[in-house]
Amino acid sequence: MDNGHDNNYDHVLKYTWLFGGVQGLIIAIGLVRNKAMALLLGVAGMGFASLMSTMQNFAAQCTNLGIGFGAVPRLSSYYESEDFRQLNHYIMVIRLWSMMAALLGLLFCLLLSPFADRWTFTWGDHTLHYSMLGFSVGMLAITGGEIAILKATRRLEAVASIQIYMAVASVLISVPLYYFWGHSGIVPAIVLTALASMVITMGYSYRCHPLRLSFRKSIFVEGASMIRLGVAFVVAAAIGSGAEMLVRSFLNVAGSMDDVGYYNAAYMIAITYAGMVFSAMDTDYFPRLSAVSNDVEATNETVNKQMEVSLLLLSPMIVGLLTMLPVLVPLLFSSDFLPVVGMAQLAVLAMYLKALTLPVAYITLARSYSVAYFFLETAYFVVFVLAIALGYYAWGIYGTGIAIVLAHVFDYLMINGFAWWKYGYRCTRQIGCYAAVQLTLGVTAFLVSLWADGWTYWITEAALTVVSTAYSIHVLRQKTHLWQSLMRKLRT
């Protein structure tokens, strides 16, 4: 094994650990907010908060003009070539267009709010709530532009610090509002949290790149090319947010606000907590993949190494999470959420497929094939929404867990099949071996959760977690020098 090979694995593991650790800290901080929300607002309150947050994300995706994606390639090229005059000029372009996106987001929410209220609620008038979200959407547009600037100029420590401070601010703002105002504090908490995030991000970004603005016509023209690059990605992201909004609205209308709360709790556990391992994708993996996107062999190597590390790090977490969910759900939320354990276990199981799909999906992004990306994302979300509807009608909230697994199976087959045909992507036999071992352990852990109880359950699940962890450590030790470096530091 040559040094370049070792160093590449070391790099992937290092940054996956770094941003995974940051994400883990953010999740730990968020647990305080989630627990407070569960105790102070109840299941229905969490469902309402979920609807509002999903609407905020939908509006933000529809109106952010793709700046977070479209700005990075060109800005990165200026930074890498040390062309600081063009760099500073293009930062000015990004900031001006971010302000335009902020205004567009505000207007979008104001205009859409009466229709959104009609589509998502069968009781009360929530037009004002949706209108107020416009301010948070506008502030998210400003924040997104500044984050793109920091990422493109490799201020990764600043990005990590911002994420932590934003999580702390969310708790400090939300909990008092929930305590004193109850359900009425949900929307103000969303808006004030967005304000705090914007201020924190601007503080870091303006320190690195002081604010300069110009309203010359040429500035608008330059920004147009950035927007064109991101249009399909904006539409695809908006469809994704719209699908989540549609799912929650469907559950509220076909079921109840409690069902929205159950679904959101399970989704949060599976997607957000497992997302610790995926948090390095945008910040570190995507730029590396983009740099070799025209080289088939280098692309395959980069994708496969990221997939191996993601799968090996995530798998023990999945088995451990499956084991602990009966304890974690009442601990993280309240005993009212216990009906969601089965659905959450299924959703967690789907994360194996996500680990085998997401690194491959980034090839389309790295090559800027926006139309292909749009159709792939749209196909997945259409299947996702239909599966949720059918699963819920057939088996209630448990059926939505089955739907999440089936949607991820479809996504895995579609993304990997398309990459095999279009880009010449080939998965290594090693990944197949690792996936076979870890998937067997995960599925066994899930089956044990269905059929066993008492000491049999805990001993068997603990053994499966230990085996999964030992297997991942064994493979990672063979592929990287990080373990040896850690041992040397512990000895000194």
C-alpha cells in the first residue's frame, strides 16, 4: 500500500471524524431543545413546529437562487489561483445577489401564506405564521451566501464554529419562548434563531472578507451566470423540501398533528443523527470529487474510499441506535413518543442504503450535470411521497418506516445504475464485502428487536454492536495510519 493511498484514506477519515464530531456536538446541544419541545409542547406541538420548519425550508429552497452551490466553483478557483482582486470582486457579487434572494424569499412567503394555510391545515387560520416565516427565509439567504464564501475560501474551522454557536443560540432562544408562550412561541423562535444565525455568520465572514457593495449593472450581469448554474439544483432542492412539506401536510390531514409529531421524531433520529457521518460530504468530499470529476479512474477511487469510510463509521452507530431506541425515544422526547420506536428502527435501517448511495450521487453534482441531477432527485421524491402515502394507509405510522426503506432501495438502484451507465462508476468488491457483513449485522439486530425481549434482547443486541464495531475498527486500522498515530500520542 503506497503512501498516497494511505494518506488519502487518512484524509477521508480525518475530515469525516472532524465534521462528524462537530455534528455530534450540535446534535447533543439540540437534544436539550428537542427534550424541552417534547415536554413543553407535546406531540402535537412538535408536529406543528415540524410543519413550520418544513415550510421555511421549502421557501428557502425555492428562493435562494442556488447561490450556495453556484457561487462555490468560481470563487474556489479564484482562491486557489490566489487572484485576490477577482476573489474580492466576486464576493461582492455574491453578497448583492444574496440580498436579492432574501427579498425574494420574504415576498414568496407573503404571497404563498394564504394558500399554504389552506393546504396544510383543516382548522384555524395560520396565514400570519406562514407570513412571519418570510423574515427567517430572507435571513437564511444572507447566511447561505456568507457560508458559501467561507467554504470556498477554505475557512472550515470558522464554518464548524458557526454551526456550534448556531446550535447553542437555537437552544437559548427556543426554550424560554416555548416555556412562556407554548405553541405561540414556535414561529418567533424560528425567526429569532434565523436572526442569530445570520448575525453569527456575518461576524465571522465580515472579519475575513470585509463588506463592500456596488450596485453597478455589471454586478448583476456577473451574478446571472452563477444563478443559471444553480437553477436546476434549486428546483430539485425545492422539490425535495416540497415533498417533505407534502408528507407532513398529508399526515396532518389524513391522520392528525400527533402523527406529524411521531413522523418528525423518527425522521429526526434516523436522518439527523446518522447524518453525523455524512456531514463532511459538502465541506470536504465535494471539492475533492469536483477536482477529479473528469477522470473516471480518479473519480471511482475517490467515491469508493468515501463510501468505505462512511459505511464503516456509520454501521456500528446503526446497530447501537437500533438497540437503544426503546430507551432513547422517551429519554430524548417523552414516553408519549414510544409508538414511534418501530418506525424509527426501520428508518435507521435505511441509512445503510444512504451510505452506499450518497457518495455516488455527488458525481452528478461534481460534473455540474444539473438536468440529470434534477430528474434523479425528482424521481426519488415522487417515489418517496407515494410510498409514504401507501404505507400510512396500509399500516399507519409504522408503514411510513417501511416506505422510507423502500424509497431508499429505489434510490440506491437508480443512482448506482445511472452512475454505472453514464459515468463508468464501478463499486469495488471490498465495498460489497463490507456491506454484506454490516448489513447482515444490522438486519439481524432489527429482527432481534422484533422477536426478543428482556435479557435475551439486550445481550444479543450488545453482542451485535460489539461485532460491528470491532469489524469496522479492524478494517480502518488496515487502511489508515491514524490508529498508529493515536497510539503513539497515547504512549507519550
